[in-house]
Amino acid sequence: MAVDLLLGLQWGDEGKGKIVDVLTSKYDIIARFQGGPNAGHTLEFDGQKHVLHTIPSGIFHDDSINLVGNGVVIDPVIFKKELDNLAKHNIDYKSKLIISRKAHLILPTHRLLDAASEASKGKAKIGSTLKGIGPTYMDKTGRNGLRVGDLELEDWKDRYRTLADKHEKMIAFYDVDVQYDLKELEKEFCKAVETLKELTFIDSEEYLQQSIKSGKTILAEGAQGSLLDIDFGTYPFVTSSNTTAAGACTGLGVAPRQIGEAFGIFKAYTTRVGSGPFPTELFDEVGETMGRVGNEFGATTGRKRRCGWLDLVALKYAVQVNGITQLIMMKGDVLSGFETLKVCTAYKYKGEKITHLPYNIEPENVEPVYTEVKGWKEDLTKLTDSSDLPKEFNDYVDFLEKELEVPIRMVSVGPDRKQTIER
């Protein structure tokens, strides 16, 4: 069996959690392959909203195994809070949640380092979530990190102390005012580690290879979005991991030839949290309406998301880099009521019209070129069948399909798992 992928194609917040939840019934294993608690996957069903940060989005289904892969970085404190929340809903997570021994741990001092680094940048800050993600991946590539498997060793606390002491010296180097009580933070951290150790640790690459051999169906779940990829995103305003299809191979230990379908998720418009260039960003009433109707606030940070028209130049780029085979469009209902919709189909870049994503999309270099499409007035949130969708909505989707050259198999018309229509 092949491993299918589910990827965000914009700057994150596309609605991946909901779609994983919708698709989970078709898969035996849901595997998260990168990122950490800087991600926020929101699921809504039975009138309740659930936000997951590190735990895979299949955890609410009885028959799925949820695997946290080696490419993920785990903050035990945040992870414990997620587990405590699952326990409130009587979720038997101990039998359904497994963790790669090779996943790296976020220490309290990683978070402090993140805050010190961001504070030192002043106006040049990149908009970090301050969850310690960047410093943890830096320790990973610097070969200093503490991993989940280390918790099974007798000297793990000594290893922790060596790394934490190093971090404190680095924090002092930044020469910024970061107030903290490390002993209190460590007390909470150690308590959370004991909870983490109650779960099953595995050699995930071997587990997945055996699962593939035995015919298990596997869905790899990414976090953030393709435009935040450390290599292919809008650097330096990116995350610290590979959010694209390639990241699934390194973040789980599966070979490229074992990848099957690649589901790409995008919003019917575009949003971005934090700093960084955003060619189609709107600063008018239209952008304000998108944000209000779409409830555009970060699931992890609570920060207001910047909103703009759909950017097909950037979206085509993400489709290409990931080898997307099927598309899923989210939040089509948010665009109801606009007389005319705009779609960015090209850029004016340094005096030339281009249709590919250039090296630099800062506003002084890029101006979006728009195509106008007729909008629709109907409320889509109560619709359940593709035959009920307004003609103008279908025309919009057909236009996007033609431009992207990939079928849009599913559209979302509301936050609940039931508000999802197959085409």
C-alpha cells in the first residue's frame, strides 16, 4: 500500500485538521510528519470545537492509530495539556497514540531562547509563535538535541541539564530582558515528561514499513503550509521544517516511491499570520469582511490573520512543488455575498508580467494582476450536495480547476465535518 499525503498549499491555516478528520475513516494510520505546537488544527463536530497542536487529527476516531513522526518536535508541557483535554472527552488515547523515538523534544529553555531571539530583532522580527520551534530544530541540525528515545535512558536528566545550561548562556548573550523562573518551568516540564512516558514509543520508520507491507492504509498529515517551507517558502518568514511532500519522506522514513495520492488543501481566498510578504493582501472593507465572516484568528496564537484574494501564482507553485493529485477547497461559504471576486493569475514583476513565483515577492517588486469572476449571494452552509451549489460557485471552482490543472474533488462550506461536499 502507498502512503497518501495531506498538505496545506498556502501560508497555513487552510483547514487541514478538518479534512484529516473527514478522511480518517478511510485510513488505518494517521501520521504527523513535521512541525510542532506552532501548528493548530481545528476540528468541529457534534457542536464542539477541538484544537490540536501536536497530536494527529485522527485521534477522535475509534479505529485509527495516530503516529507522531520523527520530523515532529514535541513540547511535553503542551502535549500533556492536549492529552488532558482528550481525557475530558473520554478519548482512549493510550491505545491509539504512538510516538517516534527520533522525534525531538522542546525544552523550556528552547522557548526562552525563541523569545530572546525574537526580542533582539526589534522591527525585523519574523513573527515567531514563540513556541521554541526554531531553536529546537537548530539543536537538531546542530546535533545537540534531546529526543523522545532519550527519555528511556537512565541519564536523560543529565543530558537535559547539559543542554539547558548551554541555552542559558545563549539567552544571556542576546542581552534582552527575558524574565523567567527556570526551576518552576522545569518542574512543569518533568511532570509532563512522566505523562509522555506513559505512551508507547516506537521506531516509526520500521513500524510504517511493516504497516505498508501488511496492507495498512496510511495518511501522512502535514502542519503549516507549503509557502512556509524552510526551503521553498517565503524565506526568511517561514517555519523551521519542510512542510512540503518531501518532508513526509524525511519526517516519517518512507521512500518517495511509496507516496500515493497527494491531497492539497487551500482556502477560496488567501490568509497569512505574522510577518512576511503577501501580494494579494487587502486592507479595505472586503479584507475585513473575509476575516470577520471566516473567523480568521490563529488557532495557536489567537493572532488576527491577514486576508486577501486567492493568489493562483503562489497556489500553482505549491501544487507543482508537492506533486498534488487532488485538491480540496475550504471556506467557499465565506465568499458568499460578494458581487465580484478577484483572482490573482499573474504578477507584474520588475516591469514584466510573469505567472511563476519569483525569488522575491516583496511589495516593491510584485504587483498582482487580477481576473474578475462573478460572485454568488446564496448561503452555502446548509447545502449537502454538489447539485445544490449555485452556478456562480461552480463556475468559480471550474475556473480554478482549469488554471491549476488538478481536479478539485471536495469543497468545504462550513466548519463542521458534515459541511463537506464531494464533487
